[in-house]
Amino acid sequence: MRNKKTKKMVLFSMLLAIEVILSFTPLGFLRVGFLSVTMLHIPVIICAMALGKRYGAALGFVMGFCSFYNATFQPTITSFCFTPFFSMGGVQGNWTSLLIAFVPRIALGYGSGWIYEKLLHRNENAAALIAGLSGAAINTIGVLGGIWIFFKAPYEAVLGNTIVALLMTTVGVNSIAEAIIGAIVALAAHAVLRHKTL
């Protein structure tokens, strides 16, 4: 039992380190032309599949914290959506910024792990595929939904009246690419996981 717990903690620590590296270096983003596809959800999905939904949620929290940290100390024009400690054009982040930074990422880890567990006994490959797709979708819908609910007017004030086009572009292009990458990596991770049990 102790050996099993140690193995889990070692794997979690490795995935945590990968998440931090991706969050604070250019390795976390795949840039192809005008696309900038995030890879930050990948370690969270793998963690959720390998260690379960609670570990996935914990690593999702780390992903959220990294987002909050970057928005606070390396801000971009829309960082007020992810931290209460940044303002742009008179628009100040607030406590709802923390919800957007943390809740979708925690839900990503928990949700993809839960889906993987529920579907695993029916079809292993389908479980991995759907877990990867849904993990990316949960993150995208949660973040963009939070921005739409809490910061629609401020977003428009900062960026101009283009939020609908911006969100649709993100959902229609980047998010699809992120979901596909998530699914491919999840399938690859499952191929390894089914031969190694912790």
C-alpha cells in the first residue's frame, strides 16, 4: 500500500513539474501560423487518467494557479480576467477573476478523470478519446463562459466591440485544435497506462 502511494506521488510530482515548465516557458504553446494552441491541459488529462479524478483536480488547481500567477506578474491586455490584481483601461479584475482562473481548470481535471473512469469498462479507447476531448472542452467552455458572464462589457471596453468574433474564433479554431491534441495524447497515454498499473 505504501509503495503504491509512493508511486502515485512520484508520478503526480513529475506531471506537476511538467505543468509548471509548460506554464512558464514557450513549450506550453504550439504556434502554427496565427494559431496559438495551449498544451497546458495535457498533463492534467494524463494525471486524471493515470491517478484518478481527485489527483486530476489537484493538478488542475496548479494549472489555475500558474494562470493566475502569469496574469498577475506577466500580464497581457486581458489579464484582468484571471487576476484581481491587474487593471487595463480602467477595467479592474476582481474575485470573479479567480473563479475563471481556477474553477474550469479544476473541473477539467476532475471531469476528464470521471469520464475516463465511467467509460473504461465499456470501451477503453473510447474512454481515453472522450476523456481527452471533454477535458479540453471543459476548460474552454469554463474559461470563455466565465469571461462572457463576468467580463463581457469590460472585455468589449478594452478590446472594442469584437468579443463575439473573438470568442467564436477561439472556439472554432484554437479549441478544436486543443481538443484534437488532447484526444491524441489521451489515447497515447492510455496505451501506456493499460500495461502499467499503479
